[in-house]
Amino acid sequence: MKDEENVALEPMVKLDAVRDITKKSRSSIYRDIKAGTFPAPYRTGERSVAWKPAELREWLDNLMVANLEVIDD
């Protein structure tokens, strides 16, 4: 059995949930995506996008590390 088969599928995260998680506005999220500082969403339909939870967790982890580095300085 391959490692990929052991990974549980997580539901994709829609924009409203991303806004709740990050406390960012829609425009801030898309501005940060354009700047390359926020993970880009995946198209899930003709007029729908969503984010992978693992990519959001990684972004949050990096944000926390960056904040801790600022505090330690």
C-alpha cells in the first residue's frame, strides 16, 4: 500500500471559513495571494474556489514562527 493511500482526505476550505480562520478580509486575502504571501486557492467549480487545509496550516505555522522571531529580537 502506498503512503498516499494512507492519507485521509480533508475537505477543502471555502473563502468564508478562510476569512474566519485568518481574520482577513476578502480583499486582503487576494492581495496577499498576488504578493505571494498567502496560499493560492484551487478552482473547485466554474465560480468556486477553496483552499487545502494543509496549506493554510503551513501558512499559519509560518506566521506564528515569524511572530515569535519578532518577539525574541
